[in-house]
Amino acid sequence: MSYPPRGGHGGVLAHKAISREDPLILVFSPCDVGTRLLEEFARARPADYTFLEPKDFSDLRNSAFGGIAEWDSFAEHVLGCARCGEV
């Protein structure tokens, strides 16, 4: 399945919240805290955020984004949160 690009024009996400219509949010469904942490990752690393794919949520610790502080915070939260969507 192909998803439309996110973030678009070089860091647009750096200044606004992630939409509930974002394909990643629709596929993954993080809780409000998870969404906020994902937004922090998007603000800190807008170019990396545009490369995220649904498969990156299937193994959060071994993702190509592991080692990025904001991603690691997101992954740690998701792995311990019963409210974040299951992949």
C-alpha cells in the first residue's frame, strides 16, 4: 500500500501538530501522549519523519531511527502503553 508523503515542504511539521488524518496515525493510533512524543520527533527531525513508514512501528527498538532521543522516548512510551495502538 502506498501512502501520500507527509511533511511536504522541508519541515512544515516542525511548526504544527500531526493530524489525526496522517496515514501513520491512522495505521498506528497512538494515545495522546504517544502522539505528542511522535510530534516531538517530527519537530526535532522533520526530514526523518517524512521517511517513516508503517513498518517502522512493528519493531520500534530495531527501527532505523533507534538512537535518536525523540524516537527512543516515543518507542519507550509505546512499548509500555496499553492505550497505544497495536501493530
